[in-house]
Amino acid sequence: MIFEWNALFSKVKDKEYSKTLHDFLEEEYCEATIYPPRDMIYQAFKLTSPKKLKVVIIGQDPYHNPAQAMGLAFSVPRGVDVPPSLRNVYKEIESDLEIEMDFDDGDLTPWAEQGVLLLNAYLTVRSGKPLSHAREEYILFLKDALKYIDSLNQPVVFMLWGSFAKKFAPFITNKNRLILESNHPSPLSANRGGWFDKHQFSQCNDFLIGNNVPPIDWKI
């Protein structure tokens, strides 16, 4: 589906930050172990069509341990232990929607295929070195992506978890949007309050239904 994002990618491909980011990644993938695999850097865009986009969840950077990162924020392949942050997401979904989640499956591909764009701000990372690719080029790309998404006509819900994600709220100006902010679901942040019992997932679905859009089936 990434070709459906051509309006965005054709706009940014000739920008200076795209060129410097490309050169940086060429060198990094040759010299170090980088996650996710190179063909999965834009997996979020491959799985979620802009025409069907309903929800945007912004993460920070990919998981930095082997076999975890798969190009979707918060998601890990089936068979990999579900990380603590995602476990807290599942717990809140269970409480909010009164459904039972599969804590042995962290693959969020079903969300992506329904229209949930699981987008990390920094799309790559060095093995074992969190935030090692925290580069301004990625932030510039994310801002361009958010501006493009904000130009789409359909109603869209933005879930901004934690102070990092909340910084991007000013780029969401379309009135046909719902912005849901909370603490980050990581144990350190979530256990301080501000994550559990926020009812974001029911609020999201209520907004979509109220705009005649089919809700997200959050069950994994």
C-alpha cells in the first residue's frame, strides 16, 4: 500500500533531510546491526492505506533487542515476549472495552490493516542502543507526514502517549480530528497514574461511530 502514500513520499524525497537520512542509513546498515530489517522501515505505511486511515499512534523509536522490531510502533512479531509497555496497553484495553486480550501475541498487524497507523518518530535504531538514531531528519519527516495526514478529509483519531508524542499535537489542526493524550504506557510512567482508566479506546471508537466510520476491533 505504500504507493498510496506517493503524495507524501514524492513531496519529501527531494528535501535535503531525505538525502542526508538516506546516506546515514546506507552507512549504518553496512557497519552495524540495525533494527528493523531494512525492508521493514516503512512497514507502517505499507500496511495502512491513507484512504482507510482512522487512527494514528506515535511511538518514539523501534525496539533495540533482536527479533523485536517489525516496523510498527509498539508491535513485536508473534512468538516474541510481549514488552511491558504493550502489556499495559492490553490491560487498559481489557478494562476499557471488557474484552480479553492475548498476552502471548504482540503482533499488531491486525490493527494496522484496519487503519491504525503505528508510526515511530525514529524509524530505525542500532542494536542494543535505544535512541541511537534520534536524528532531526526523522523528526522533519514525521512533521511532514503529520501535515499530510491532517490534510486528509476523513475523521482521524490521534493517540499521543507520553510527553514525546504530545509535542506533535500542534501539527494536528484539522477540526475533524480527536486528540487523546495520556501518560506513556511504560511501567515507569503508567504506574504513576495518567495511563490506566483513561478509556481512550472506547473514546476512539465512539468518535469513529459518531462519524459513520466502522470502529476498530482492538482485540488481539
